[in-house]
Amino acid sequence: MEELLTLPPCRVIIIGGGVSGLATACSLMKDYDLDDYCIYDRQTSLGGTWNANIYPGCAVDIPGFCYSYSFAPNPGFTQLFPSQAEILHYLLVVAKQYRVDQHFKGGVEWTAASWQDKSRTWLVTLKDIQTQRVFRQESQILISAVGGLVNPCEISIPGADRFKGSIMHTARWKNDIDLTNKHVAVIGNGASATQVIPAIIDKTKSVTQFMRSPHHIVNATNHQISPEWRNLLRRVPLLLHLIRLLLFLYMEITWFRFQNNRLGKIGRESVKNRSRTYVQDTAPKIYWDMLIPTYEFGCRRRIFDRGYLATLHKSNMFLTDDPILEISEDSVITHSGEAFRVDTILLATGFALTQYDVDLRGRNGKTREQHWKQYGHKATYKSIAMHGFPNFFYILGPNSGRLYTSTIQIIESCYGNASHQTNTSPPSLIGGGQKHPRAGI
């Protein structure tokens, strides 16, 4: 058995170099002047989901004014809904500004972590993905900032192994696969599908989209931000902060739509009606029944349309909700028996948001799965800490997701609670107390 290599201990280990991990690292530097930390990520570069998701058309689905850190607002976005490239560039600039890149090691995944009562530290097992070498490192604080958009939701379709063309998930995009004049199948109809289809439709011979249940689709015109406006925002930072504040307040106000009361019902019906009208005004009539949901607004994240519905009018675009039966060497075959000839299959099936694939053990060797099974749900304190797992914190942990606001706001709330503890422990042990085990501490 190969001997495990030991890395020098550090005060804080952050797992994840995306929006969450970067924000946490910046907080350690700017708020606590703490630079004794390491940050690891599977990707070879910082950026997280914005480094991994490079499919054509990839963009954020909320205004960019709100998709930036409060401590580093960005006046340079050229569009209301910035592209993946713009978001990634912004994150890398922030990382360099706060010297996070000097603490980052990419191409590394954590495979296990266990709490050591005697030393009051976490022993983290890390693996270099390229060399397969395994390392161990101790830290007083362990922060999981892996986010939810990490593990693609893979689907198993009979016959996929005999398909002679290419199959790839949008989150694992391969730039060497040329879609020019190809028959392309897109499986899925969420945010990724509705972004990638308008971006590839004109170069392909045909696109056939296979969907199951519809989403509420609303219009989201991607206004360009002129150089004059960007210069004004640079020169008058207060204006940028004001725009950001007003947008955040607007998103917070929309929370009433998710309340189980009369006002909430009125709000949901209003969005449903606007969505229905938009679909009927924009999409071909033959697709209305497929595209208009019958369930309540708020059960799933809405789709912000920037060209997808208009694409359905193109002669080389076809949408079907006929369930997929199997895949042959050159076709996707549906339950009705129809065979759609394709050269490439794109899986726009989202992510496995509930997958936690690391062996994490707290006090007395209790695993995370055992802890959650004991309480019957993913029990945490404010979505950041768990009882019996001292000084372990989540950023964007269980039950932290929101359908109505910017993820950045939630991230900053999480790291604000977590990074504060790095300045108090040891001797304080957050997550190790016995007062409120069901609350997670």
C-alpha cells in the first residue's frame, strides 16, 4: 500500500474554488487578515461552475449587478445578463485582487475528512486527479464550498453504449466536437437547454429537443450596457451600489409569491398568466400544450428566455415530449416508435444537487449519512453547521437555495457566519456543543 504524503497543517482548508470558495477566502483576507489557508478544487483553475460550464450560450439568469460580491461590485459587465466568459473573468480579477490565487491548488479533490478530538483538528484526505497521489493535511477549520452545480445528473438510457456518435453533458462540454451540419439531440428543457439551443441552432443541420415536464418561462431581454453607462458606473460607484440595492430589494419583495396565503396566490397567478401569455405570443401554437405548466408557480425555478421560444419557429428545430425508449447506433427512439437520426447527443439534464460523495466523519466516527439518517432529514444549523462536526462549515449547504434571489446574497450570508468563527476557534468549537443537537450545533 502506497504511503500517504503529509502536507503542512494550516488553519483553514476550503474545498471549492468557485463563487462560494472564492468569497470565503476573500473574507478571511479582508475581514480577518488571515492568510493561513489552502483552497482546493477539482478544476485546474478558479471559477467553479463558471470554469466548468463552457457550453455555447452559457450565462447567468439574474442581472449581473446582483451577480457580483458586495465588496467587489463590477461596473464592467457589458450585458444585463452577463455571459459565462464575463463572469469567469470577473471572478479571476477578484481572486488576484485578494491574492486568493496564491493559496489555490487545482486538479485536487477531497475524498475524506475526519475529526480528531485529541488534536481538535480535521484530517483531510486529498487526491491529485492527474497523478492519483494521495495526501493528508490537518486544519483547525474545514469549509465545504463545493456548491450544488458540481456533479452532472447522468441519465441511463438503454442502448447509449452502442451509439456511434458523441454524447456529452453540457457541464462537460468538449470544444473539439464540431456541431456544424450535424443532427443534434438535446435531452432536457431547463436553463442549460434553453441557453445552448439558440446558440447552436444556426450551425446545425437539425436540433431535436426531448423534454418531459414544462417550466414557467418568462421574457428576459438581454439589454446591452453601453460604454458610456459603464464609464458612469465606474466614476459614480454610489450609483452602482444603488442599482444593486434596488434590484435586491425587488427580488426580496417577490418572496411574497411563495407564501401560502391569499396575497401569495395572487402573485403566483400573475406570474403564471404572464408566462402563459408570453409562450402563446412567442412560441408556435403546436408546442403550447408542451410548454405551459399546469402546476403552481414556484415549484421549480423559472426559465428566463433570451431567444429559446423564438428558435422553435426555425425549420430545423423540433420539440417533442414523447418519452425516450432507447438509443440505437445512429438514432434516438421514442415510445411511439419514431426514430430521430442524430450525430451528437447533448445531455442538458442539470445536476445531482443532493449528491454528497465524500466520506465525512465527525465525532466518534459518525458519518454525515448517519447524522442525517438519525434526524430523518439534512439537519443543519442555518445551513452551515452540523451537530457533532466541530468547526466544519458549509457554504451553500442543505436548504440554503432560493428561487427568487441571487445566490451571491446567500453565499455572503453563509460565509459571514462561517468565516467569523475562524477568528474565534480554537478554543471555541462551533458544531461540537450539546445544547441544540437538532438545530445542528
